[in-house]
Amino acid sequence: MPRRPPLGPLALVLAVACSSGGATTASDAVPVTPVNGLSAATLLSCGDLKGQLPRELASGVSKRPTVPDSSTTTAYGADPPISVRCGVPPGSAADEPYVFDGVRWAMHDSGASRTWTTRGLKVNVMVVVPDHFQAQAELLAAMAQPITSALSR
């Protein structure tokens, strides 16, 4: 039976404190594979989304630099980090459907992580959340406004 993500109040996300302003080192960067072969319009939409994503999804789940730096990829939190990829195919109709703050998601549970892929947007986003992150619905909800703003039809 698939596990359901916790759907507790958003108070945790809304009460996020600013992270310490420590310097970023090369060892902090997350190696990623950017999405390639995208149209100029898709790359523009992904860049818009990346610029609107919050610095933190929750307390202690901060944005991290990626290598290479790309408009299609973002990472958050401790290892393994949450990865956000823009410009991917829509989520599978066979995966479990969810809606958080107006964003439709298809969720696939691989055992060690859950892959959340948007549906019905002009450009889709895939968020891979390792199981060590709690309150996954709240983490996704923190991205809902930027996703809706940058990627709605």
C-alpha cells in the first residue's frame, strides 16, 4: 500500500527562519544533470521558476548551489538533497495523483525517495524528495506559488 505524505499545517513553512549567511564552498555544490534539448521558451520559463523558488522550503532545508549551474535544476537540503528539475515530461497517469495548493502532482514512491512530477502546466517540474525529509506535502506547498506563477498556462 502506498504511503501517504503527511498533510500537517503549513505553519512550519510559513514560520521559516532565515538561514545563517555562511559562505558557500565548492564542496557544498550538488552535482546535477541539467535537462537538455529544451526550447528557448521552456528555458525562459525554467529560469523564471528558478528565480522565484524560495531560499528555504522549511527550517534547515535551504537552497544549495548546483554543478553545473543551470536554469533547469535546483537542489535543497542535506545529502542526499531534494532535487528540482524543470522541463521534464508530465507525471505518469499511473502514479498517485495529489493536489497541493492548486498544483497537480503525480507521485511515484521508489522506496528510498518519492518523485513528484507536475501535471497540466506549460512546463512540468519533477521534485525528487529522499525519504529522510519529513512533511513532504509542506515542502511541495512551499514551491506552489512560484510554480503556479512561472509555469501556468
